[in-house]
Amino acid sequence: MFDRMRERNMRSWYSLINAYAASGQGVDGLLFVEEMKKGYGHSPSRRLSLAVFMTCACAGTV
């Protein structure tokens, strides 16, 4: 579903990355963080930064 979205905003990125973290798939979540930064030019907001931290913790990188 995410791949078919016409526009990806910070809310959609946050939801996706947070869902990966919550489901214990932190490494996959981090891949989406990189895609968001490189492919779409978005910088993480404070809220998204927290989701990224949670994702790292779930991935065992913190």
C-alpha cells in the first residue's frame, strides 16, 4: 500500500517506520529511514526521530 501512495508525507513515513519498530522489524524500518532521506529529501522531525530511535533499539543497534 505504501508503494502505491501518490504522496508520502511525514505522517505516512512516521506510521510506516513506527510500525516496523513496533513489530520488531527494526532493520527493515531503518531501510525506510534511509529511503526517506535519500529518495525523497525528507529530514526526520522530532517525532520521527523518536520512531527512528525506537527502530534502532528494536534492531539492537542502540
